[in-house]
Amino acid sequence: MTDTHAHPAAAPPVIDVQGLRKEFGKFVALHDINLTIPRASVGLLGANGAGKSTLIKSLLGLIKPTSGKATVVGYDTQTQGTRVREHVGYMPEADALPMATTAADFVAHMAEMSGLPARAARQRAADVLYQVGLAEERYRLIKGFSTGMKQRVKLAQSIVHDPELVFLDEPTAGLDPKGREEMLELVERIYQHLGIAVVFSSHILEDIELVCDYVVILDGGRLAASQPLGGIGDVLGQVTLRVDGDQDAFAGKLSAFGIPVETTENASGALELAVTASDERVFDLIRDVAVSQDIAIRSLRSRSRSLEDIYLSTVGATREAENGD
């Protein structure tokens, strides 16, 4: 298989969602989602029941939203659902494989369903099964496969028609540590080497942090965050320090320079200053303020901002806003 998809810097978004709402009776599964997703390896993060699968099925045109609209790879999900599915792959969380069929026959059948002639479909099936590490097992019946092998078959059928975008719904579910690591490597390869944009739905923060460069966070059917992940581990995030002297005056001086500062209490009950930092220059500023006020710094430590920090802060803010409504 070759890389047939470009990664232009200013590529149009693969997904555009406007006011998407889905109700099941009195239960609101999606609350008026507005979302633009770039061509990238995107993590769709949220706890079980957050609305991830409902959003995916809405974007595939498999369920009709109560209100709002969405386009996927340029096609309207409500009026052009068939076109969406021609250009998009889907790896479901549920295990719905035909157990009495070989992997080669099943994946070839899915390729034919996508419009490939029979001979081309079989060749594509062989190619993609090789890509996911099932070249030697492709003529075995699926019922004899391990959980990891079944996940690979599901992955193969989702990309056999060379889609522009693939939705992967909990692809590491049920895998042991080695199988999980191998699946994450395959997901990374899909975008980096095959050029297929990825939406990786998961409740596991570490998985998304390892293979994605953009994250969308859902909580209770609401959009909590949508942002790039590139370099979050290189951002300081927070610097915590203790000083001898007038702590309030020290904090006020930092704040005057536009540096967010909060007073916190550590595990032993001592007061500390938590300084939000975006680069290394914050250390120079802390030093200069300490010198100008003749204040001694007793301790100073930094901590990188992680996906967990982003998740906790955005979900917390979303729930506060919901409770305030």
C-alpha cells in the first residue's frame, strides 16, 4: 500500500459539526456540539457513557441527530451518508466478526462492498492484512483467532478501501499489554505512513497521549475541550515555590507581569505559590522579582502539563458550568 493522502498544512477540516444534538427519549446523549476537527491523528476522549460512540455513529450517518448538522470529509452526514461511508472507515468496539469465515475472505468481501472489483479486492485484502500483521494467518477461520488478532481483522476491514478518515472505537479494548502496544503502533502507522486521518475513541488517556496530536474531550454528552496535543509535555504547566518574606507582595508582583499565580497548601499544610508557566522565561522572572524584593526562595519545582491535567481541568469546568445552569 502507498501513501495516497497528502498532509497539507492548511488542509480543510475532516469533520465540521454545528449544533449537533441527539436525544433518546428524555435522555440527551449529545448537547449541541460545535466542533471542527483537523486532518490529524485525533483522540476522542471521555469516560464510558460520555457520548463518544453516539457522536461517531452520528458522523457516520448511522443515526439521525435530533438537531444540528455535520459534514465529514466534505459530505453532509444526513443527506450524503453513503458518500461519507465510501470515504470513511469504521472499526467498531463491538465484536461482530463472521466467525466461520477466513480473515482473507471477510476483508476481501468488505473491499468489494466498498466498490472494488473482486480481483482487486482480494489483492487489497492481502495487502492490508500484511500491514496489520496477519499475512500468515489470513486463511485461518476467524473463530480460532485471539482477541488481539480479531482486533487486527477489524482494523484491516476499516482501512481496506483506502479511506480518507478512519474511526477507531476503543481499538485497545480487551488487549494484554503487548497486544495494546502493538495496536497503538498500528494506529500510529495508519496516519504517519498511510496518510489516513484517524479519530481514536478511548477512555484511556495514556493511549491517546501516545499516538494522537489532537484531542477532543467529551463529558456527559458535552464538548469539554478540542485542542492540539503537540508538545504538551514540553510546556512547564505549573511552577510551585515557597518564599521567605511577604508572599502576597511577591505574588502581586508576578501577577503584575501577567503571570497567573495562586496560593495553595501542600500536603504538610504549608502555603505555596502555584505559578502558571508557558516557557522557561518564568524562572528568570521569579528570580528577578525575588531579588528586587529581597525575598529568599525556599523551594521551587516544575511539573509538565499532561493530558490528564487538560482532562481534569476541562471536565471540571464543564461540570461547574452545567451545575450553574
